[in-house]
Amino acid sequence: MFLVILQEIDELANAKSAYTDMIVPIKISEKAQEEIKNIMQHKNIPENYALRVGVKGGGCGGMAYQLGFDKAKEGDQQFDVDGIPVLVEKKHYMFLMGMLVDFYEGNDARGFTFLKDEG
């Protein structure tokens, strides 16, 4: 009986480790990486915070993508994207799959954008 319980615990541990090795849902362009790292450094973002990427809405107005810095919460998926720690809520994972976070800087506007990753 004890051996069976240990075997089940081992199977659960292996299942959990496989689950945490999920595909990273987003990519971050070099320009966006530079801007994120700049913000983290100059805005004194605590070291235990990560870039939180999420979505809001989904009704008639469609999805609005969100970026911010936050501590990890229970149930978050945690990823490393080119040296940037990233947090994604489980329920947002499928909506972010295949997205590219970019940074636009022009005469008319400046900010982060979400694009469908084409490559």
C-alpha cells in the first residue's frame, strides 16, 4: 500500500513538471525587450516582480491586451522570454498563444503593441 502511494506521488510530480514545461505563448521583439528592461531598471521594479501579460474583455469590443509588472500569484504560468520573467494567468494562455509583443515609436504615438506572430 505504501509503495502504491509513493508511486502515485511520483506520477503526480512528473505530471506537474511536464505541465510547467508548457510552450511559451508569446514572443517579445528586440525593441520591446529593450523598453521592458529599461522600464524595469529605471522605474525600480522589484526583483521579485515579472512582466504580467494578459487579456481583458472579449465581448463586442474584442480583446484588449494588457502589460504590467506584478508578483506571481497562485495558478500563474511562469516563463522566461529572452531573460525577461513573464507571468500569464492560466485562463489567458490560449488567447495569448502566437502573439508578439512589440514596441512602436513614431511621431504619432509610442507604446507596446500586440501582433499576431508571423514567424
